[in-house]
Amino acid sequence: MLQSSLFTKTRKEAPKDEVSKNADLLIRAGFIHKEMAGVYSYLPLGFRVLEKIANIVREEMNAIGGQEVSLTALQDKNVWEITGRWNDEIIDVWFKTNLKAGGELGLAPTHEEPFTSLMKNFIRSYRDLPLYTYQFQTKFRNEIRAKSGILRGREFLMKDLYSFSKNEEEHTIFYEKMSKVYHDFFEKVGLGEHTYFTLASGGSFSKYSHEFQTVTSAGEDTIFVCEKCKMAVNKEVREKQKMCPHCKNEDLTEKTSIEVGNIFNLGTRFSDTLDLTYLDDKGKPQPVFMGSYGIGIGRVMGTIVEVLADEKGIVWPKSVAPFLVHLISVGESEEVKTASQEIYDALNAQKVEVLFDDRDARAGEKFADSDLIGIPYRIVISEKTLAEKSAEIKVRATGKTEMRPLADLKKDAIAVLDVF
Amino acid sequence: MLQSSLFTKTRKEAPKDEVSKNADLLIRAGFIHKEMAGVYSYLPLGFRVLEKIANIVREEMNAIGGQEVSLTALQDKNVWEITGRWNDEIIDVWFKTNLKAGGELGLAPTHEEPFTSLMKNFIRSYRDLPLYTYQFQTKFRNEIRAKSGILRGREFLMKDLYSFSKNEEEHTIFYEKMSKVYHDFFEKVGLGEHTYFTLASGGSFSKYSHEFQTVTSAGEDTIFVCEKCKMAVNKEVREKQKMCPHCKNEDLTEKTSIEVGNIFNLGTRFSDTLDLTYLDDKGKPQPVFMGSYGIGIGRVMGTIVEVLADEKGIVWPKSVAPFLVHLISVGESEEVKTASQEIYDALNAQKVEVLFDDRDARAGEKFADSDLIGIPYRIVISEKTLAEKSAEIKVRATGKTEMRPLADLKKDAIAVLDVF
């Protein structure tokens, strides 16, 4: 894409009321726009990152047998009254609204109730189980405070998968598979090193649940980390759990972190209240055993910014970057323009995602913008590099810089870049 | 995909309160689920169709230079008060809600205001124009009546593009391009033959706008059609426009139809009120000239069902079908099972999207389900067809049936099917 045609521009400053690092950087770099506190729109660069994260999740969910659906935000009060969760004291982040035709509706802060209700139409016998279904859907949460940028929004995109199993044994097999899938996902998006599998409270559903917590000062949680096995214990269960649940190590380190994913054993909490049963092989009705598995897509994006950014700006991992390459032409000579255009065309022909800074702007401005935007590889073409029939390659994450022949880039840019 | 693992099942009857043909068929075939009146979730088959329609739109919008974003549903009252559209008498389909932290919010029924506001951050000079940006976003409309299935929902997915131009002349060039793109789109999704380009009221924005109206008895609109040039005149402007706007033909036929797309000349209605200006080449501020271009994705899906379905069920055009092929094994013999599995594997290897009805069910039940679901090509394998080393191909739309050698399908199924 030509940067001259991208409608966003970098900004010197984020809105004055913005206090979070992730939103500050993402707004200044043109990835997101603040509509109101806790309510952010995704602009072209930000939308690309969000889609990349979502697509990595989607591949994993499909691979594990998940069937994608899209439920609604508008919620039927009657269903939530049955489970006791319509009450604002039980779920304290409801947005509620009224139908002009009469009646009150809610905006889903989570989707256990509608998924359980939905399955009453399709689950009949043990032969229908287990089954897994998921969606990417906007959640609405009426947070009192919203000062963490896209880490805790009032409206945000979430992947939530629900598992329906015959019994706890069948459930546990899937739950453990999913925990592996989540580990892989956080590795893929560049957070693996900073992310711990934690023992957390099961809330009203079960004794314990598990979370994936990424260590960052921007987090609102406290975990106690076992460095030996990348496990941790959440603060709320620390009293009951003094040692590492895996290796029994008692030497745990306190850290500040953010929950980036959770997996919940829901048991029969919802199938009991909403009467979701199946007939077992003897024809006897049994409650369906459920689990839920969430990942906040925007939250993951914000966490990547918090954890990997440096003093110059954002640093995207290759897997989720809006573009792989930021091509920058320096100088106004015809020679530079022609050589840059040729490399741009060659990269496009090789299906390498490239943002080409073709603007009439000073080199310093282009470099500063590029550092702020955080695309993994920078390829600079100037009269100086052309004198050597080369381009300068710079790796955003490490700052490593080297010259490489234009001919090599035209032949196979990925091979050239992969060496770095 | 194996039909035995698809969690939805066909149903004999839709919910009793469902009166629309599109929702009746889509619910019975397992494409959608009714949460409440006018509020429908998309299940695996329905989600696939919705995504296919959206992806066709996305390709067209990208090709015309549109930049994809995702704005929020939650709306800032202050912005809409400036344009005068916060008032429920001006926009009578608002859902409104309250922040726990204090203040009233709306759920966007449309997005002119936030897009105009957004651009105040990025449009500075004539060099920034024209620009086009679009999204697929959920709209919320508090309709008094919701009896048309997914043709008129209270929550639905819409593509809306907004154009920002220097002046009316520049705007008109894009507006006409877009009208061509819309024509192409309705051709691609199988509605071309039934869809008219109509002259409609410009509402409060301009004298006229244009709509794309598809003729169907399920529609709520009335148009006067010129059969000579596929143009029509909407009822609300009929008084002022007695003849075909294109060929001046006065012999127009009254028909019932549904609006499936609209293109609006917004002029400076929003840039004036929200103060969106650019500096022209003399450094003088000028108001930005705007247009908006909508397509309801779910509505298009529902319209396809209304227009193309027959007495047996849905008939999907190839471009938007959940799968291209419905493979059906008839009979329990090992020979049939093996041959069906081989064809299934071959189709998958050829990247042909196939739903394989591998269930232990009677042939009649499988055929009835297949007719209801409406996948374009049916491939049946039974002992009878195997006796001829063949499969039976049936075209859903025409009912045409012929035998084709298994070997040909294994070699190149698309070539075999394309002949029909």
C-alpha cells in the first residue's frame, strides 16, 4: 500500500485524557481512534492487526474442531433471569436498553446464556456430543473506569468458544487440548516469553479456573510466578495455593500482569439452570457438561504494544504486523523514485505485504514515523544505497542494520529478510 | 465438512411466531437462530453465507480504493446533538443506554456522524482528498415491527462506505463508479435479473438519491419499473417523476420490492454541521463533499432466499453458497461408504467446498434435507450409481440430473460440474 494514500497520519500527541501507553502509541501511530473513554475505533492499520490476530485464533479454533457462528449482542432478559444473571449486582457491567415495542434488553457482556439456549435446539443424544462452537463477537461492558486503552474497553472484540461434553472426563480432555492451543497462540503472537499459565478462581462456576497472564506494568492483576515451569498463581487464590501447582516450588515471585486469555470449567452451572440435557446410551437424560474459552482480540493487541514497544514506538511481531515491510524512499531524485517503485512492485509481485512511504517528506520524519508504526522490516532506498546497487535493511525490534543488493530483493525478498 | 459433525440439524418447523419466508426456511435449514423478534444469530451454515457475501463486497470496495476500518456501536450523544440527529423524532429507531459512570449513549443505527468526526483528525488539505473508507459493522435499529426475518432486523450486519471529496464534481465521478460496482455486485450474488436501479428520495440530504431494489413480494416498497432499461422510480418520488429517468418511457409497471442497497449524495450536510473542512489550493477552507453507500449483508442473504427459493427449499447461487457440493451417500454397504469417502477426499484435495452427508439416515430424508439447505450441486453415490462406476449429479436450481464417471470427478470435479 502507498502511504500517501493511507488516510491516517501520525500525530504528535494523543488526546489529553489518554493515560494508557497502548492507546497513546496506537492513536499517535494512527491505528485506533478514541470515540469516548473505553470506546475505540480501529483504523486501517489497526484493523489489519486485529484481523491478523483474529485469523490466527480462527485457524487454531478450526483445527481443534470449533464451528464458527455469530450470536447477537442484543439479549433476551428472560433467559438471563432464569440463570440469575440479569441482576446488576451479579453482573455489574450490564448495558441495558429498551425496545420501542416494549420490554427491556441487554447488551451481551458474555454469551454463556444464549449459547446454552441455542444448543437446546440441537443437542438430543450422546451421539451429538462433544461439540465445540465459537464466535468473534463484540462484547459490551459498562465498566466504571476505563483508563487502560484497549486493554479494558467498554466495547471490544472477543473470541469465545463454548464446549459441550457428555461428562467431566470428556470435558477435561478438551480443556487440556485447549490449554495447549492457547500456549501455542501466545507464542505465535509474540507474547509467549511473557505469558504464564495461572491457577485462578473459578468464580461461581467451579473451585479453580485457568488464565493466561502476561507480565506488564500496565496490568491490573497480581500473580505469583514460578520461574521453573512458567506457571503462576493468581492473587485471589494465593491463600489456598502457596506453591507452584506444577512443580510444588514454594519460591514464587510477585508480578503485575494482565489476563489475556481464560479457560473455564463451567460444569453444569448453565445446563442445569437452562435445562440443557442429552439422552445417554440408556435413554436417560443427563446434563451437558460445559466449558468456555475466551481471548480478547483487542486486549491481545494492546498487550503486545505494552510489552514490546520501546521508547521510539510500537514493535510488532511479524505474525500480527499490519505490513511485513516498510519501504522508505529517501530523496527526490528520479533515480531513487524509480528504484523504490521497482522494489515496491517486486515485493507486491512476491506477495510480501508492504507499506511504501512514497510521501514528499524529510528522511527524519519518515524514519520517526516508521519507528512509531513499528513494522518489522524497514527497507530504505536512497542515493547512497543506490551507489552500492543496494538497499538498507533495518530490523525494527533489534535495530540491526545491513545493506543488501537490490537484485536479491527483487529475486526473493523473504529469503533476504529471513536471515535477520 | 462432514454433516455428521455439523452441530445444526434441519427442523420440521420454525418457531410459531415466525411469519417470514426467509426466516422460516433459514431456521428450518439450520442457517440462523431466532433470539427474539428481529434478532437472529448466524449458525455455521449461515455464517458461511454471510462471510461469502461480505467477502464479495470487500473485494469490490478494496478494488475501488476503499480503506477498511471498524468503528464502534456505542455512540457519543454530544456528536449527534450537533447534527440534530440525537432526537428520537428525527431518528426514530435509536436504542439508547446509560453509562454506569454517568451519561447517555446510543447504539449506532448508521455512522455518518462518527465518520465525519473521525476525518477531522486526518483531512487537512486538498491533497488528502478524495478518500474512501468503509466497514462491516453491526447496526442497531429499534424497529417497532420486526416481522420480515433477516430482511429488517433490530441488529444486523451492514457494509457502509463513506466518500470524502473536494467538490460535487469529484463526488459525482465516484458516485457513478460506485453505482456500477453495485450493479456488478448484485449480478455476482444472483440478484441481477430481479434488481432495479431506482430514483429515490434524497431524504433530508438532497433532492434525490438512488437505491437498488429487488422485486419480491416480501418487500415493503413499491417501485415503478421501466422494463426497457432496468431502471425504476420509487413510489415516494413518483409524483415528481412520471417517466423513466433514463429513456423517458412513461409506461412504467408497479411492483413490490425491497431496498438491497443505497447510494446517497450527502453533500455538505455533515461537514457543515460538524465543521469538516479542507484547505483548497489557495489556502482557503472549504467544506468536504460527502457520500454514503450501504449494503445490508444479512438483508441481501434474506433477499436471495426470498427470490430464488422454490417449494422444496433454499436455492443458493454458487457465489454465496455455504458449500459448492452436497455429497450424499445412499445405503450402508461398505462399497458405498468407501467410494463416497474417496470422492470426499478427492474434492477436498481439489479445494472444492463440500458438505458430505455421511449420516446413517434414509435416502428420502437426506434428499429432503439437501433440497431444503440448497447447495448448488448434489453428488449422490449409491449401489446403483456404483454399478455404472458413476455418481449422480443433480443441479439444485434446475433439477437437471445426470450420471458422471467417478474417475472424472476424482480427476477434476470443477470441470465436470461446470458443464451443467
